[in-house]
Amino acid sequence: MSTVMKDSRSSSVFDGPYYLSIAGKLVSTDAHFDVFNPATGEVFAKAPSGSPEQLEAAIAAAKDAFKTWSVLSYDQRQRYLDAYADALLEHRDELARLLTLEQGKPLKTMAEPEVDQAISWIRQIAARRIPVEIVEENDNHIVELHHTPLGVVGAITPWNFPVLLALWKVAPALITGNTMVIKPSPFTPLTTLRFGQIAQSVLPAGVLSVVSGGNELGPQMTAHPDIAKISFTGSTETGKHVIRSAAGTVKRLTMEMGGNDAAIVMPDADWQAIIPQLYWGAVGNSGQWCVGIKRLYVHSSYRAEFVTAFVEYAQQQVMGDGLDPNVTVGPVQNKMQYDKVRSFLDDIKANGYKVVLGGEVDESRPGYFIPVTVVDNPPESSMIVQQEQFGPIVPIIAYDDVDDVVARANDSPFGLGGSVWGRDTQAAVAVANRLETGMVWVNEIHTQGIDIPFGGHKQSGIGTEHGHEGRLLFTNPKTVLIKK
């Protein structure tokens, strides 16, 4: 493999070239693959396709770097991570623009905030510590509980929030003393490759490597004996393959997988006031987020008026290329997902469900645009209610009885997130506590924070990200007993 000099150029536009990051060097590849702009459906860049040998080299470098990185103090590692955040901030505008080009999300309302939050996340996580705990002390001995780093962490990251969800993994892994190798989604590899390139100018060699490529690299990571943990975000079906593969070496796992989140609007809700929150909770990022509202349950006493107002709000939004500052809704990210979302539209049409907005794709329009579609009161058994659409289709479903709607919300193999909305906060909290989900919001949506644990129940995941609980999962508990 060949290498090039480290790249520290800073500009609001970065058009490549892109390299793998291995052992502190930028590494070229013999093979490349196309990266598409989802707003046009056209190839706009080439990404390096790492070989199994290059992934092996990245893992070996991470294993070697672990020897010195893991023995640094928290304060020493924090200084490195703060320097990394500073370097990312210098490249903030180019990262945001690149994110819009490869992912499709609107620049001003989605891409720039994603990059900003990721940089802030690194700084805040770097300031956190996991102290040694004195479990027991008496005249004979003292018992300490330490939390030691695991080793090399393999991160497999998705295409819907490729910057934020990757750096959510990087920061806690590195501050707790681990090293990391990232495999980004082949649909959105560029921003990850770019922040990997930037990392090589400030982090010690091998501490953070990025290797892009095809799906064959994932199984190599999940089965590799020198990777101690896999941190995965993606679909439940892919996650099941990861779990099976990781079992051979008894890897630690953190798995954030699919969801079919329900929002319950209580009978007493001030529903007119919360329509914008509900709309963006469902349609933000073109519906492509795991904790997006996938099922919107509205009390039948005002459902008709709610649907009318929801559609009116939706009609005020502008769909198009995310680089256009007037655009608020971008395309679906890739052709595979575009076809999947279209299958929902086909099923809705075939079954004659009532579509009050959207429903028809403009075949003449380039790119992967699915119109925001509102389906009025489809049956509970319908595909759009039972399955995760991961696109801008919103089923608004009537209910009469609160106990019944809770049962319907829980009747799912998924249990990632949910939300409850009502004037009577105590009653809404009581309903929220009955939902079988890892996270539930009451009268707000998608609030996240570094100290707020986030994880899924049932088939939506294993383990926790964020919070003290999430940081602990990047460590091994080690009990030290000392005779006095």
C-alpha cells in the first residue's frame, strides 16, 4: 500500500482526494467505489475501497497503539481529544457541505448542526471521568473497583447520521483508553474518511483509523480476535449477523438497531401547538432516523382536524437539494432505501389506504426524492404501521382508549424510543412508563445529551450509549483486593 503526506488543508470546500487512515498515515488504495449525491442520483466522488490486508494493518496498528494510549492519564487523553475537536472546528464548514453532498440532508438545518454537535460531544466527553470506586475497606483489606479499557474497538457506522453517530462512538472509546477502527457505511464514507484524515494530524498513530470499503470488511471486523468490542449502529437484520459473528470471540457489543417508535397524543393534548414538533419528529432527516416517529397515534375526538392541520404544516416545507438554503426536506439517501420506501407507497396504494398528502413519486425528477406522504388512519395490521419505513411517510392512526393504544404501541418486536404528549404531565408520564422502550420523551422529542443514557429494548438493541452507563461499556470492571 502507498502513503501520502498528512493533509491539514482547511477550506469551506473539500473535493478530495480521499484516503484511508492507517497507523497515522493517509493510505491510498488500488480500488475505488462510486459515491452518489442523492439529490441528483449522480456520482460525485470516488472513495477508496480498502482491502482485507489494509483492514488487517489498521487493526494491528490500533492494537500496537493501545499499549501506549491506554496508560496515559485521563487528562493526557483529554488534551489530545480537545486538540482533535479544535482541528475539526477548523474544517467545520467543509465537513458540513460534504455531509450534505453525500447524505442529502439540508445544510443549514441538519448538516451544520450535526457537525457542531459532534464537535461539542467530543469536548464534553473528554472532560468526563470514570473514577476508581472503593467497594469495601476494613482493618484487613481494601477493595477497589477499576474500569480498564478493553483494547481495540471496531465501529460500524450508518449512513443516516454519519458524522454524529461515528463521533458518538469515538469520544467515549478514546477517553476511556481504547483505540478504534471505523468502517463507515459505503453509502456515506466521505465525511468519515475526512475526519479520519484530520485526526492523523493531532492523534498518535494508530489511535483512530478509518477503513472504507464493501460489506466484506464488516465480517472481518466482527470475527477478528484482536478486536475486543464492536459498537454498531444499523438495521436489526444486519445487527443479528454482527451478533452471530462476534460470538466466536466473545466480543463486547453495543448494538443500536431498528425501531418502530410510536408517538401517543393524549386526549387532552394541546395538539395544535405541537404539530411542528411532531412533524419534524417524523419527517426530520427525511424520516431517516432510528428514533423518528414511525407511528403517530391521535385521539379520535380530534383526529380529523389534526390531520388537516398536519398536512397544512407539511405543505409549507420545501423539498429539494440540501445545498439550497430554502430547502427543509432532502432526498432519501440511497437507491436501496429509495426502493424500499417506494415499496411502502406501493403497498399503501394497492390496499386503498387513504393518502391525504403525497403518495406519488415524480419519475421525471432526478435524485432519490420521496414526497412527504401522510396516510390517514391505516389499519393496525398494515405494512406502514407494522414495519419501519425509514422514510418520509407518516401514518396518523386513530385511537379511543389509552389502555388500548399503549397495548398497540407495545405490540412490536422493536423497543427503541417513543413519545407521549399531553397537558396533564402526570398522566402522560404514567403512559410513558408503560411503553416498552429504551427511551421515551414526554412533551418533547429527540432531546439527547452526553449524560443521558440511550439504548433499545427487545430487538432494538443491546447495551447503552451515552451517559455514565454507556461509557462504562467501553471498559472492563476489574476488582483489586489489597491486603493491608
